[in-house]
Amino acid sequence: MGIPFRHTSYRCPDCGRAADEYGVHAVTCLRSGAIGRGHTLLRDTLGTLLLQAGIPAVWEPRLPPGSATSTEQGRRPGDLLFPWSGKALAMDCTLITTVRQSAQGSQGPLMDQAAATKLKENATLCQAAGRQCLSFVGNIFGALHSTAREFLACFTARKASSLGEQPPAVHQMGKMV
């Protein structure tokens, strides 16, 4: 709302950073804010949906031995790993907020920026490990990036067809099929 409500000497108990008087840190803190909790909820919800649909999913998968340099070996390019279209798909779940965008004055659509950044960070590692890579980006208010919406539409259509139901008419997926 743009109204100062917190004393500026307050420090976040989870990350130790000084909190701002407008409460932006309370939303954007990756450890205890809405973004951190929301990311975990998004990842776990998607993973549970996959499991309930009979698709085996692995949470926070590591790279296979020999697929990355020693400095990259500890990285996890994706929050979920599951079979998709004959390959393993590493899905990186990202939650953003326009509160941070407003506070930093960044330009351009924030979800597009987040999706491109995550894809760039993970694509090389996923390719070396023989995995496909997908950035599943949403914001804390429920909006989804176009790739996330496309994935969900394709997932829904596949599940519907496996149940013998008519897939939704929106199922015109290019690369997701």
C-alpha cells in the first residue's frame, strides 16, 4: 500500500537482513517470506499431481555422475524430475512477486525475465545430463507464465485421454506434446 508500518531497525529472524519499512522483505525473503513458502507449496503440489497421475516424480534431483564439472556437480537444475515424452524432464519451479519488481524498478515483464533466466541457468546442465528443461514460473497472486500454462494444459489433456475422456479443445501444444 506504500504506507510505512515497520521500524527500520527490524532484522529478519531467518536471513538476518534488515527489513524495510514498507514490508517488501516480508514478502520477498527466500527463507521465510511468501516467495520461499510459496515455492515449496508450488513444487510439492505439482509433484503430488504428477504422482497421483501415475507419473513417478523425484524431488530436488541431483545431476548424474559424470554429467557435469566438479563445480556444477552439486547443482540441482530442477525441483522435480519425471518422465515426459520419452525423456526425463527437469522442472524448475519459480515464484515471483511484482512487489520486488516495483521496489527494484526493473523493466519488462517479470515472469518472462524469470523464465528466461531460469532456462538459461539450467539448459546446459540438463542437456549434459540428457534431460529436457522447463521453467514453471508463476507469481504469488496465482498468474502463470505461458510455458507453465502450456505444460498444465498438455498434462491435463494427457491425463484425460488416459482416462478415456475427451481432451480439452485447448490442447494444441507445440513442443510439449
